[in-house]
Amino acid sequence: MQKVMSVSLLYQEVTKMLSPKLDKIQRTIISIHRDLFDESPSSMKLQKLCYYAQGYALAEGNELFPDDFQAWQHGPVVYDLYTKYQDYQWRQIDADVDEPDNANYEFLRDIVSAYGRYDGAALSTMTHRDKPWIEARGDLDESSGSNALITKGSLKEFFSSKLRTHG
């Protein structure tokens, strides 16, 4: 007798899903952004806020989520987070989000407070100056596409250096 898979299980096998940890972090970032700025971030802005959150967390010895960033043309992107919100394009994400992640709330609030005042394009430009994005892309032109991996080690090293320099 052959087993019949549910549609959701089949979908999970065909496509990689966001890790539960990243899902909780991104929903918390959206919630905090709404509280602080009375608006939701765009998909691009959410990607960059997740990047900064993960980078600073790694520098402090805490991995927020196991998902990896790729060095895309417009800055660091977690592919599965991109696919989750790709239909929003440049618009604000208006999806409902659950309760925030209380374990990381204050840390994430600090990140969103510091970087949330910039739009997605400005944050993209900022990440283009960061060593992890530059090194992952190698000799590629800034306007070229790429899915090169940005390692957690490079994030930790870069953001540890920023913390030592700027406190």
C-alpha cells in the first residue's frame, strides 16, 4: 500500500522552508518595525534587518537562526525569506504576524531602532560596503547576479570587528 502525502508535506519536500527560528525572528522584526515606525518594512528592508541582527548576534556568540545569506546583487538575502515575501516586491509587508519572540525582543528592538530608519535601498547600499558581502562576491561586478554564500564565520568576524571599533 502506497502512502499518500499531504500537500503541505509534499511542498516541504520540494522546497526548502524557512527555519522555525528565522520565521520567528523575521515576524518579530516586522512587529517591532510596526511599533517603532508605524509601518511595515519592505521585503528588501526585512532581509537587511535580518542580516544585521544575525551579524551582531554572531559577534556576541549567539546564532539567531541556521539559515544562510547569499550575496545577491542588492545585498545579503536568505533565499527562503525572499520567496516568502517576493509577491510584495518593493511594497510594505502587510501580512499578519504572531506574537514577538520575547527571548530576543530587546536585542532585535535595538537592531530595528538603529537600522530601521533607513529604507531598503539605503540598507542595500550599506551592505555593499560590508566585507562579508564583498568577499562572497569576489571579483563580480556590483550589478551582477550572484548566489554566493556569505559564511557565518565572515559575519561573525566582521561584526565582531565593528563592535570592537564602535562599542
